[in-house]
Amino acid sequence: MAAAPRALIIGGGAMGLCSAYFLWKSGVSVEVVEKDDIGAGSSLHNAGLVCPGHFIPLAAPGAVAQGLKYMLNSESPFYIKPRADLDLIRWMWRFKQSSTEQHVRRSMRLLLKLNAMSLALYQEIAATEGLDFGLQKRGLLSVFRTDRGRSAAAHEAQLAEEIGLEARLLDGDGLQQLEPGVRWKAAGALFYPGDAHLVPARFVRALADLLAAKGVRIHTGVAATGFETQGDRVIAVRTPAGALAADEFVLASGAWSPGLLRGLRIRILQQPGKGYSVAIENPPRMPAIPAVLREAKVAVTPMDNFLRFAGTLELAGLDTSITQRRVDAILKAVPQYMDDVDATRVDRQTTWSGLRPCTPDGLPYVGRFRRHPNLVAATGHAMIGMTMATATGKLVSQIVQGREPEIDIRALDPDRFA
């Protein structure tokens, strides 16, 4: 009987830890290497949404026109920093090609399967491991103020119906009755009752503690700098502390993945999309249901004793610096929708920025690379990495063990833009 493979995971965020968890559960020997602290990329301070309702990919009709409208406005929800960058140009060309109704219809059932699988796995982890990370299934509101927003929400509701996902279109009165925790200044909302949310920092830290207690070695503050190969096999990851050998390798390093792959002569189209979040502690009025402010592209999530606001997509390279005017743009949007949420009470010390790995078609990279078949991709999840983390981890575990993934993931092939 063949010995179980040894797996080394590059990246200690939600994606890497979920991969480690499901590999450990399957009896695989696992190590994790993380260049910073656990979850230091985009896993600790995101919106915490676990949403089957996020079934429309980033590349969708109208996205290019909207992006061109926004790109010269540094306070817009979507901003591209002007620069001469061939990788960015290639990414934008593929993004334009993918932004079609046909692509949305090809992708939405797969995204729904991945997202629904993830939610079920979060529930399973909470129950079987006894972890409390604030998981609550209260739904998600997509709140709109304009006629254009209402029209887009109605179209989205039709698409949801096509794939069997419950979505309710509410008018202003219906929104207020469903969520009386705040006074809304909105025309209505699209409500996904099957969606959920959690406190991301609690999840990531609890999972890391569980894995460490079970004997999984997690190396923090140790950067992967490259790979050692033998033929078409990766045999080790180079780090300043020495080479770490394994049989199977999982690339879960998010926005930093393309840089690591260059040494292997592998190119993936992926851009780091910077996002921001801030929080109000102990607000006088707290919504029970998370909301996305549709036109402003801002997420509002109740977590423990604080209310988190998260938003923006800024393509500016590997730059994690905080641009205050973009944070201010998030805060300016909130009172346009929520009458009694005082954004001036935000604790500026909670201001955070992180880089989300964005593919040009809005689908993640999950699967083996052809050039080095014992290297598995688990990156490219953009703004729904927390939603997809557990499903990705389970699929990675199945791939590493040579099993057939329980979902058809051919559309997630990491070599699809090679």
C-alpha cells in the first residue's frame, strides 16, 4: 500500500489553511509556510461573507464600460492606476473578452456549486471541530438606491431563479420591515436568504490553532522564494531558512502567486486588487443582516460588537499602502443608504488594506499545472476568497490524493490563459 503523500502549502491565509485542514483530515502529512503572520494577506479583515448569492463573476456585461468610467476617478469603487505594465494590459484584454452574457451563464452554476459547498463545509467544521467563528446564516441584502440599481437587481433575480437559488426582490418598505436595525434611505433590495457571514479573523486563527494542536507544522515569517525541481517535478520550496521538501505542493499565496511561478516559467494572468475595510465599535444601531450597497460597491457586515465596512477594487500592483481618499469614499457612501449609521465614529486604527488575487474571467485557479503536475493552484478568488475557501480546500485535498474532484472544475484550469 502506497504511503500517503507529504504536502507543503505555500500561504497561511484562509485558502492555505483550509487546504491544510482537509488534507490533514484525509491523513496526509502537511506543512504550511507563510511569509508573514497567519492570515496577514486578505484573510483577517475582509467582509466575512459566505454567499451562495455571489454567483456572477467579476467579468460580466457592462464591467468594462463601468471600469472605463471609473478608472480616472481615484475615489471610485473600481480604480486602475495608470502605468506601463504588459501583464496588466494582457489582463485587461482578457477581462474584456470575458465580460459577456455567455460567460456569465457558463460560470454561474459552477460558482453557485462552489459557494454552496463552501457554506456547508463551514457549518460542518463548526459542528465537528467545536469552533466558534461567528458563523450566522441570516442572508444577504443587495441594497439599491437608483432605477438602474433596481433594474440590475431584477435581472440578477431572474438569473438566480434560472439556477434554482432563492432571491427575493424587495421594495423600500419590504427592506425596512426585513431589516429594522437601521433606517434605510433606499429604493429596495435583493435579498438572498440562504447566505451567511462570519468573523474572518476568528475563523483563520481558530483553524490555525486547531491544525497546530493536531501536529500540522506552520512556519510563519518564512517566505517562499522559489522552487527546486527535478525533471517536471517540484521537489522543494526554497526559503531563507532552508529548502522544504515534499511530494505535493499547493500554491495558495494569493496576490503573490504570479511572482513565485515565474521561476518555473509558468505565467498566470492575475492582478492584485486592493481593497479596504474600516469598522465602528459598539454602534448605537446594528443591522442583523449583512448588506452590499449596490451602486457604491460597499459591504456592511455586523461582527461581534463592531460593524465593518469593506469595499473598492484598486488595480495598482503589489502596493498595500493606504490611500485615505479611497477609505473616505467608502465612508461617504454609507450615509447615502443608511440614515442613522454615523460613519464619523469609525475607529481610524481599524483601517486596513489587502490585495485580492483577481483573474480576468472572475473564476479562480484550482488544479494541477501541466508543466509541473505535482504543483496545485489554489489562488485567484478575488473578492470571494472567504466564501470559497472551504470548498477550495476540499477540492485541493481531493486533487492531491489523486481523487476525482466532487465538482467539475475544468473551467478553473490554472493553465487556461497560458
